Amino acid sequence: MTDSMRAETVSVIGAGGDAIEAYLAQPLETAPVGGVVVIHHMPGYDEKTKEITRTFAAHGYLAICPNLYWREAPGASPDDAAATARAQGGVPDDRLVGDVGGAVRHLKSLGSSKQKVATIGYCSGGRQSFLAACSLELDAAVDCYGAFVLAPAPEGGPMKVTPVGHLAKDLSCPLLGLFGAEDQFPAPAEVAELEKILTEEEKTFEFHSFEGAGHAFFATNRPSYRPEAANEGWALIWDFFGRYLAG
């Protein structure tokens, strides 16, 4: 753990050469360290997501969270930006990959970068972390209860996305999956099916499901928060990144 860090808003070059806002946190030490791209949930680029980004810096990693809704609502509050994005069905997959790729490049351009970068995402960001790991060259990826990797999004819902499970063959790095046993998006059956596909594709991965936890069990500001599952999940994240980013 480190008490010394710098956190600030920066600009990164994302999909289509667009300059988008991002939140960067980095420990103030000279030794090269690994980097983490934090992919925010559908509620957006909010204070809790920035807190998570700083948590990675406190644990010795470069960390950046791109504002995926910047084009729709530059300068808007997280709630307003998320409402605009929901009305449009969420972030297009190709744009997401381009924005995350820009965040990866930004981390690697920093003088303290070890040139190893992972992604982590929560909820819709979990699906997007999987998507990024199948579309970019990464060193590790974490999917926290990402829905609609295999199952289609419900009709009439805010997400207008299609399944991406067919990309599993292209997974470029080890994958950690953290899921709630009482979740329905993704449901345990979908998690088991993805596990089967990744096994058949001979990919390096580990999945953990937590009893008594549903969706968004990491979210400390929501009724869904489950401290025991969240604490165990964080321990697994630190171990996973320790092996593939710090090691």
C-alpha cells in the first residue's frame, strides 16, 4: 500500500481519434509498475468508480478510468450522462474497444509503466472487460458480474448489445471472473456455460461465485453490497494482478 499518489483528470485519444476525458491515478514512485484500465458501470463515470481507480493506485498500480459517455454528454453530471447513454442503448462495442485501447496506450506511455496492463469492469463494464480482452492484447482481465456475454439483453431494457461469447477464442490473457450466485444478469447457468466455452478453448481463467450475493455486490453505496463477498473478491483481485501485472 502507498499513501503517496497523484489523481487527476486527463485527456486520452480514444476511438476514431477522439480526445475523451479520463481519470488517472498513479503512485508517486519511480519503480516501473503495472497498469489497470477501470471500465465503469452503466451508472457512469461517478465518484465510486473514481474511488476504485484510486484504490488501485494505493495498491501500487497505475490506474485510469476513461469516461465512456464523454461524447454524449461532455461535462454533464454522471446521472445525466448515464441517462443519455441509456437512451441510446449504451456504448457501441467498437467504440468501447477503441476507447479502452486508448487508455491502455496512455498508461504505457507513462514513465513509470511496466508495459503490463489489465482491464477490470463491473456490471456492463464486466462484459466490456471481457470484450476488450478478446479484442486487444492485454496481460490480464477481470469480469465482475458482466451480463450479456452469452445471453442477449432483454427486449425493452436499456442495453442494446449483442452477445460476445463467440470471441472467447480470441481471449488474449488470463481472465478472472467474480459472480454472485443469486444474480440473474448473468445467471449461474450463463456463468457455467462461459466456463465450459473457455475450457474448450483452452484459455487461462478462474471463476468464483459467491453464495448469498447477487448483482453489484461490490457496490458499497447500494443495498446489493455484500461485505464478505466483496472482501473475498478484492483479495482474489490482488492475488490475480500480483501474478500477472506485478510478478
